[in-house]
Amino acid sequence: MLSQDHIRQSFSAALPIMLGYVAIGLPCGILCSSIGLDAVQVLLFSVLFYSGAGQFMIPNMWLAASPIASIIASVSLVNTRQTLYAASFAPRCEGVKKRLAFLFAATVTDESYGVNTAKFAEGDWSVGRATAVNLMSQSSWTLSNIAGVLVGNAIGVPLAIAAFAMTSIFVCLLVSQKASAATFVAAGAAMLGVFTCKTVGLGGPAILIGALVGVMAALLFTWAKERG
């Protein structure tokens, strides 16, 4: 059971993500409504699927008349990174009840992963508080998506703004990381990987490939530095 102080700590950590999700969730809801999804469907979509990138990809690919198999394959590929996020937190879940560990792993996203990783590194952070960050973030995302569906296109938010909002969250998370040569190598390699993928027409898996390239570059850099 989390104390009120722990809940306040989780809310403080989750607040930047929650605000960012409002900016992204509203246009995502509008986009979902454009392919005929109603508020109940988007509620289930956000609770059971909960993938910002995936929830943007599906309506866009549907509107582009992409085959169902292509949509499933592309979204599945992009979301494989969630497995890596959950696996990296496995050592933190030792001694934690299985239900809590499952809920924590099932609700982690790019943004909450960055925030909770930083909090665990600082010390005095628990899986319970980390899960609260995840659930608060998911609640903000879900409610924002529903609001976007309800107001529909009347809100007049260009989807380009949503893309910038998503990018800005990643920039904020990058800036909050500890400054080191390995961090700069990872960021530079990841950006180069995404740019290269989009240039050759691999827009779907660009984020996943860019992330893997960044991690591998940072690991190789660290290994080479230690060997030298």
C-alpha cells in the first residue's frame, strides 16, 4: 500500500508525462474518430493496447489503405521495444508480488521508462511508486484520447502539432539524462538511424531500429573506452 507521501512523489514524477500526453492524446483521439472509432472503442484501445506510436500508426495506415497484415506486422515490430523496457526492470522486481510486477511491466512506456529509470538510479524508489507513475500516465493518455474522440475534428488541432509534442517529450527526457560521452553517442547514433530508415522508406520500424542502433553504439563506445 502506497502512503500519501509516496503517491505525491509518483504524481510529481508523472506530471510532465501526463501534461505531454494531453497534447498528444487529443489529436490521437481525433485521428481515431476519423476512422470511425467511438469513445468506448478508444477507451478499450488505450487501456488494453496503450502504445502512443502504435495508436497513431494504426489509423494512419488504415487511412492509407494498408493491408491488415502490414498494419499488424509494423505495429508489432515497433512495440517490441516494450519487451526490452520490461526486461531491463526485472532486477528491480525481485521480491515483488507477481501481480504488481506484471502490472508494472504491462504499463511501462517510453516516457515512464525514462522517468522511472532516473528515479531508480537516484535511489529510494520502489516498484509500487514506479507503477503508480505508469498508471497515472496511462490515465492521462486514456482520458485525452477519449476527449479527442468526443470533440472530434471540431477542436482543429493539426496532427503536425501532435508529432512535435511527441518529439518534445523525447527531447525533454534526453536533456534530463546524465551528461556523458556515451549519452551523446547514443543520441547521435539513434537520430542517424531514424533518419536513415526514413530516407530509405522504412518509416514503420524507424524508431525501433534507431533505438537499437543508439544502444549498440553506446555499448561499443563504452567497451572501446574501457579497453583503451
